[in-house]
Amino acid sequence: MASTSLEKAVPSAPSTPPTPPGWSYFSPVSPLFNAYDRFASWRRDLGLPHPGTVEGLQKEVKSTHLSNFIFDGARADLTKTFSMSPLFQVTHSFALGSQTLPSSYNFGAIFATQQVFLQGGVDHEGSVNGRLNYGWAPNNVTKVQGQLAQQAGHNMIQIEQEYQGSDFTLNAKAINPSPADGTGMYIGSYLQSLTKNLALGVEGLWQRPTPDESDVAASYLLKYTSNEKDWIATAQVQPSGILQSTYWQKLSDKVEVAADLQVIATPARRDAIATLGAKYDLRLASFKAQIDSTGKVSALLEQRFTPTFSFLVAGEIDHFKNAAKVGVGVMIEGTTLTPEEMGLPAEPGLH
């Protein structure tokens, strides 16, 4: 009985009130966090795809056309792989007999892991170039590339930071920046998927060649991808009067076609160039053909006799200038690795 009366005399501790849903000790800013969470959840529910990068906006067209692959004269690329994991290989490149470029030799090397990519080269004139890509995370990469040359005005350094979200890409780069006087070229871009097919973006350029001179320009980007991803259309518009639009389509597993239209309508210049190209991938060969509105017809054949030896033949005819050029080349790859080290199935032994 005494214990019962004592329990009644001692008041019980007050119970803790239940925490309201969504309540936070940082109540003044919690509505902002809640709004952001709802917005992020809404974006995840849309399931928007990654739009790619601004630099790779037209990569399918560039891989189909010949603008980055055509050559004349003779060339040879000798590559040797010393390791696959990490990747380490060196290349000797020779070029001679070109009508537009002098004869040259270049020695290059590549070292790559899952996080680091290193590429460097030096030519016969002593010019050195290099590139470093460092991945802080799978979607966050820092890129640095530079060039040192004996000719004045050919030295260059570029610093770039790229972040790829689930449905957007953000990129910022600086070319020849000078902290002392603020000169250089600075570029920023943002590409966002709005639907499963449509992505829009913007790219801004601020260049300051001298402390007393600067210029600002902007361009607007559009990319439309079909549901089956078998055709892609892009457009890039600059308010100054420059338009570039492309169209790429995969007709089959072996055939791709691409079209490119560039229109310049500025007070100083009015011009337009249209280019149409096709690529055929055969079992042991690849053939590219291209024609443009300036009267140029180009073709490139890469014939692979073995996985380590390829023969190239390139040709271009300029009908308006009544000129032509031809190029031949070889690509040879060698390695000291065994098929197992290269990830290839081992050859069956004789029994």
C-alpha cells in the first residue's frame, strides 16, 4: 500500500509530443528542401534519358562523314600494345607527300585506367602535346590538355570540368586563361533532356584577347532522338546569324547515312554548305563516301586483312577547281601479349 501511494504522489514525466511529418529543426528553410525533393522525385518519375554532351552533339554525323578522316599522300601508323589493364601503348605515325601538309613524324603514347587517361605526343619539330582526363566519379571528370610549340601563337592550354547528371550535362572550360589580366577564352554549356526524345541546351562564349577587348556570344542547341534511336536530328543556332543542322540515320546494321547543313547569314558573309555522306561496314572493310555543295566528292576505304593490319585508300575530286588528290596508308598493330591477356579466346591445343 505504501508503494502505491508513493507512486501516486510522484508525477510522471510528460510524454514527448509526436513529431509532425515533414517537420525539421531548420524550419525556416525546410519548405525549400521539400520543394526540391518533390521536384527531384518528379524528374525521376519521368525517366528522362541522358542527352549526351555538347561536344558530342554531332558525333554520329562526324563518324559517318569524311571531314576528320580524309587525307592525301602516304601515311603509316605503327602501334604496339604492352599492356591491356592498365592500357599502355605507343604509336609511330608517318606522313609524307601531302599537297597541303608538310611531311611529318609523330610519336605518341597512351596510358589509361578506370580513373585516369593520359595521352601524349611529340613530332619531328619538337612540338609536344598532352591530354589528361581524371574521373573523380563516373559522372564527374576533369580534363586538361596542352600544346607546346616552337612557333609563336601555337602554344595552348585548356582546362575543362564536366558533370553528367541522369538527364543533363554541365560543362565549363577555359582556353589559355591568364589569371594576371583575365585574358583567355571561356566556354560554358548546359544540355537538358525535356522529354524522352527532345533535349535543349545553351552554350555561352566569352573571349578576351586583350585586357581592353572582349566579346560575348551564345548559341542554342537542340537534339531530337527517335524512340528506336535509329535517327538523330540536331540544330545549333547563333543569334549572330549562323545555323548548323544535322541528320543521321542508321538504315541497317551495316549502313549509316548523314547530312549536314551550315548556313552563315551575317553582314560580312552570306554562304551555305550542304554535305551528304554514307558509311558501309562490311565484315573486313569499311567504306565511306561523301559529296558536298562545293563540288567535292570524297571516298575512303579501309580494308582489314587481319585484326592487326589494315590498308587505307582515300581520294577526293574537286569538280569546281578541277583538282584531285589521292592518299594511301597502312595501320599495323603489334603486341607482346598472349590472347588470354588481350581478352581473346585461347587457341585450342593440338592433341
